[in-house]
Amino acid sequence: MRSASDVIVVGAGVVGAACAYYAARAGLSVTVLDRGPVAGGTTGSGEGNLLVSDKEPGPELELALFSCKLWQELAELLPRGVEYEPKGGLVVARDEPGMAALRTFAAGQEKAGVTVREVAADRLPDLEPHLAPGLAGGFHYPQDAQVMPALAAAHLLRASGAEVRLGPGEEVAGLLTGPGGAVRGVRTASGALYAPHVVNAAGAWGGEFARLAGVLLPVLPRRGFVLVTEPLPRVVRHKVYGADYIADVASGSAALQTSLVIEGTRAGPVLIGASRERVGFDRTLSVEAVRRLATGATELFPVLAGVRTMRTYAGFRPYLPDHLPAIGADARVPGLLHACGHEGAGIGLAPATGRIIADVLTGTQPPLDIGPFDPARFEPGGSR
Amino acid sequence: MARTPRELAGARPDPAFEITLDGRPVTALPGQSVAAALWAAGILSWRTTREGGRPRGAFCGIGQCYECLAVINGVPNRRACLVPAGAGDAVTTQEGHGHAGLGV
């Protein structure tokens, strides 16, 4: 027996790190495993968005509002290196019908606790001086924020004090179960690791991990490209995105969709997203996706036409068919918990997810209804 | 006797021409990169860093490290080690990201 802890977290992305952090804070001893580096999967490919603006009223928005509060707390506790910036979001519409749709969307969000303010076309330059002229207007969401996701995951892990085991030897090959099927730990290439609880925080690979555990959790990769510009002074103040982004996020289509999301970073480069397509774990460059992003970005911010992009990369959002994450205990395997399937919102939703996992582990009532996130909800015949 | 790269390669380049660094004339040979021409003139630094304003010039010389960035004919962030020098090229010392004018 190599070691024993109260809980093994599989996955050293931001969600795994947050689970480790809150579980450790609740007094549990935690071991985190990852076959790659910290933030080596979807976390390291993300833009670090902490958003309420793109979420319709419902369980995910509730989770996001709670998580944004937790990020504010974490920003005080973690080193400044996590680059937390409460910069706010700005959603813009090209025409009046677009504005009308945003207005309806925003009214629903406001009732659910989101702070949002309509911005008339002639006031847009006050918020974003480089925005293209001729837009119909927009909506400002001061609660939206940003962190540098890889650093956030690393600092959360460090602050957790958890034992962190990384590398190919730590890839989980199977779940160890006792009589009655309850979790006893995991088997890795390096041997057995024992714990009465195992948390699946394997992100886009969470479905594969669930299969190892013998349960169905249909996490699919939803690919996205990001364009990274050369370092710039602050040319984009908020997270700025087009009205069609919200529709694309909510869509279940496998075909390529692109909608503009543009934001600066403290390090200088401007990040340009977002494309969505379901093509498996294929990292092949899609010139079409990148072309659409570049074209759209220069239409929204003409100043970017004179700026170079340094690189582009792809990442895989952990997609579940109903666009809700799987968070909580798995009734099918006692001792197994899931914290994955957050699609493009994992950085933002990580702290709330970690808090819920810690609550479930310690038998505490979570601060919100976690029924909609039931990991067994995709089981044919419904959740048991 | 001094052995120069030109002698070692047995090169017989066409006549030299002039480029400028911050307005000061620098002699360049056809086929030389901007960085090579600056080095040949004894100039080792033509950029300051974004954080702390420290001096930088060519380091790897093969386009990988991005240390030798310069403003060339008004365009910032050109890799001086990869850009062939052309007659009359105006090279300007780059401060930081070279895009200070865009900040809002």
C-alpha cells in the first residue's frame, strides 16, 4: 500500500484543484493524480472566463453566481499571480433585433440575481474605445471576471496542501472496489492507492474515467480554437462578445460554429475565441475556424487588423448533452464522485464545484440544489 | 590575420548599402539580416523589455527566441535576425511591446 488518504482526486485541472482545496479546507487529506502536468488539459487551453453573462436563468447560472462570489474570496487568499481581474463583460449586438433579444435575456437574468446594465450605442466607446462604430448597443455585466487559469489551478493546488502526483505513472488504470462495489481506491501504473472516496475531475476525459468505473457519463470533447495576438497595451478593457455567442454556447450542434469572444490579458496578448465543433480529440488546425475568428475579431475591433497573432491552439471543452456539469456522488458506485463536464465554463464554476464536492464528502448540505447536476442522470431509465 | 565570416565563406557580396538605427547610418551587405548588419557594426542591443526596460538584442539568431524584436520601417515586433536588410531600411529601437500608441 503506497499511501492512504481520505479522498483521491483524479485530474489536476482547475476543477480538481478546487475540489482538493475545499476538501482539504474541510479537514480531509487529499491526493491529486494526473497523468499529465497541472492544468495540462482543458484548463491550460482556456481563457480564464468567470462568467454569469452568458448563462440563462437556471441551475448553471445559480452555480455561476455562487462561484463568482467564491472566486472573489479566493482572489484575496491566493497570490496575485492568479491574475484575477473583475473586468466585467460587455455583450454587443449589431442590430436592433439583436438588442431586443439581449434585452429579454438580460431581464430574465436580472430576476435571477445578475447585475446588468443596457449600454446605448453612443455610450459603447466609453467602455471600449476601440470597438467598431455602427453597433446597435450592448449590455454590461460587472460581475464577469477573469483569471489566468493555469496559474489559478496551480495556486489552488499549492494552497490545498494536497499530495500531488503527476506523470504517466499516475494514469488511473482502474477503480479498486470492495465487496458490495464500494470504492477502495484506484490502480495506477505505479501501484494501488487507497481512499474511500474518488473524485472524477478528469474534464474532457471524465467520460473515459467513468467507463473505467463501469458507469455511463457521456462527456464528449467540444473543440475550440483560440487565437493569441502579440503582447499589447490594454486595447480591450472587458470581456467583449457578440450576441450570437450565447446561442452558440447553448447549441448542441456538432458542426463548426464561431462567435466572437475577445479579451485582453494582464500578460499583454489579446485572446480571440470562440469556435465550437465536435470532432473527437482531433487537434488538427482548422484553417476555417481560425479564419472566421480572425475576420470576426477585426470586424469588432478594427484596431486588431494591424496586430499580429503569435499562435493559435485548440482545446477540448468537456461537453455533456444537457450543457450542465456532473457534480456530486454517483449513486451507482458508493464512494465515487464526479466533478466534470463543465464545458466552457469550468474555470468559472470550479470553486462552487469544489465546495459542493467537499460538502458531499463531509455530509454537509450544499448551499444550492445539486439535483440538476446528478451524475447518474444519463443512465437509461433515469437516475437511480 | 583576422578571419571574418565573409572570408571563411569565400563570399563576394554585391556592394554594401546603408540602413539606419534610430537615424544613425549602419552599413549592410546584401544577404545580411538586420541583426547581422547591426552586430557587424558593433551594436548589440535594439530593444528594451516590457517589464523593467532591460536591453535586448539577438540571442538565438535563428528566429526562435524572439529577443531581437525591432521596429523595422514602422512595423514593431519584427525579428531582426530573420528580416533581410534592405537599402534605406529604418530600424528603430523597440520599447516594450512596441504598441504603446494603441493603449486605452
